[in-house]
Amino acid sequence: MFSRPFAATLLAASFAVIAGGVHAQAVPPASPVVIPPNKCVKPEYPGKLASSQKFTAFNKDFNAYGACIQKYVDDTKLIVNAAATAANGAVEEFNKFAADIKAQDEAAKN
């Protein structure tokens, strides 16, 4: 059976998770994830007076640069979405745990 102060503390902690996350952690946080910058190569603009051949080459490089940036953005979104899913799962796990303890505490009162 849990004491009332413990149940009140647990309930307050539950609201803290819902409101914005747990600030105190039982285990030290893992090293931060570092997202490397993109390695896409920007093409050099040939200028208004460049030959048709140079503009054709620039357009090809420009399209490759755009595709590289799009792949980088897509890959980075996968990382962000995976982190958000993990964080949301942890919050749900804690909230369920807190609700279970609260239910056990309420049942013990009766």
C-alpha cells in the first residue's frame, strides 16, 4: 500500500510528464545524437555570359545537388521521427505505470 504523500508525488510527476517531460532521470542520459551536416556539393554558378555547354553542365550539377539535399532531408526526418516515436512511447509507458499505481492505491483504500 502506498502512502498519500507518495501517491500525490506520483500524480504530480505524472502531470509533469504530460506537461512537458521528466526532468529528473534515474539513469544518466545517453550521449547526444549528433546529426552530421549534409555533404552535398553546391555547383558553381557559371555566370550570365557562360557558354551553353557550361550551363548544361551547371543544370545537371544543380539537379544533382537538389536531389542530394532532398535525400539528406528525408534521411534526417527518419531520425527525427524515430526519436519522437521513442519519446512518446516512454511517456505513454510512464503514464500507464502511474495510472496503474494510482488504481492500486485507490483499490487499497477501499
